[in-house]
Amino acid sequence: MKINWGTGITIGILLFIAFIMTMVVTMLTDKGYNHDMVTTEYYKKELLYQQEIDAAQNATDLGAITSKRTSTGWAIAFPETIDATKLKGNVSLYRPSDEQLDTNLPLVLSGHYLLIPDNRLQTGRWDIIITAIYDGKPLKYKESILY
């Protein structure tokens, strides 16, 4: 049997459709592909966004917050002009690729440094979010890192 151009194009289109349908079914039914939302209450979070902007500005006004990887984990240095005893809050470690690794830690400074231990961080991308109150002002610091 001889295949002409029209038959070849039709077969090609049908194979392409079959490939796409196979991919769609695989992605929807395989439990290995996680389809979780970033946050479950994103409407409530959106309404509070201006407060987040103000808190981030308050953190910037205090001075430069720097961070770097160390041999024992991830170190975040706060400005030396602040009184570390007045800083209260928590640290959220958010892993975009795996919800099971998300954790919250209390904000405990050693001097003017915060150390996130090596055993809390696996290799990959992390979002570090520090929310705190200093002298009655809310503070928010966000950073995305590759560990």
C-alpha cells in the first residue's frame, strides 16, 4: 500500500494528538506530580498585602539584613543598631517543591545573628520569611535562596 501526503499528514496529526492525550492523562492521574496550591487561603493573604509592604519597609528602615551560607547552615545577620532582646517573631522556611518540608521556627538570635541549622535545609530552593515585631512595629524580611 502506498501512503500519499494526505494520509501521512493525517497519521502524523493523530499520533501527535495521541501523545498529548497520553501526557495529560499521565499528569492528572500520577500521584508523583503534586498539584498543591501555594497557599490555601490566598484571598485572605491578598487582603493583607499592604500590611506586608509596610512591614517590609520597616525592616528596610532598620538597616541592611544580610545572609550567607556557612558550614553549619544559613546565617542571617541583623543590623547591630537593633536591640536583639526587643525582637520577637518567627522564621518560616518554605520549600516550593515540597509542602512536607515547610517549617516554622521561633526567631532566636545569638548576638545579632540567626542561624538556620544545616539539618533543617535540604539542597534546593527555599524561601525564608521572617516576621517579627520590634518596638511595636511589624517587620517582614523575605529572601529566596539556593541551598
